[in-house]
Amino acid sequence: MKKYILIVCFLLIFIGIFCYSEYKKVEDFKNEVIDYLNNKGFTPKEYSTPKYVKRKVMKGLRVKSIEIVFYEERNYTYSYMRSSDGIEFIHAINEDTGERDYDKVEPIK
């Protein structure tokens, strides 16, 4: 009986550590995007709270991005991804039509 209790305790500890590490990765990603925007001259009052999005692109391939709405352009949601160069703007999503606009440029401050 003690053996089973010990196994369950180890599993719970492992699950807790795994969940915390995933949470920490998401928070670090959000903070990187916030730092990127702050370096561009934006203030937190000019954009919404970053939203973490995991989108399935193909079977077995998921794309992780951060979506932000700038208050001056509420009809677009801007997506940012992590790349080898740091954080990059990927595309804007038109809220009215739901289409991705790859030609739309990032807001300039």
C-alpha cells in the first residue's frame, strides 16, 4: 500500500512540475512580446493583454503565437511569433472577415 501511495505522490509531483514549466514558457513568451513592443515605443495602454494561441497548421504541427489588439486599430488582431532573430510580426487578422492579411504592416509608433 505504501508503494502505491509513493508512486501516486511522485506522479503528482511530476505533473505539477510539468504544468508549471509549461505555464512559465507561455509567460516568458508573453513577456518577450511585451518587451518587443515596449522597445518599439508602445505603452501597455495602447494595446490589449497578450493572448497565447496554439493553432494546428498540419497534422502533428502546431504553431504558437501571441495575438494583440492595438486600440487604435480595433478591427485587426496582430500575431507575433518567436523566430531565430527574436520576436517577429507574422500577420494581421481582420476581425470583420476573419481573413489573415499578410500584406498588412505592423503599427508604427
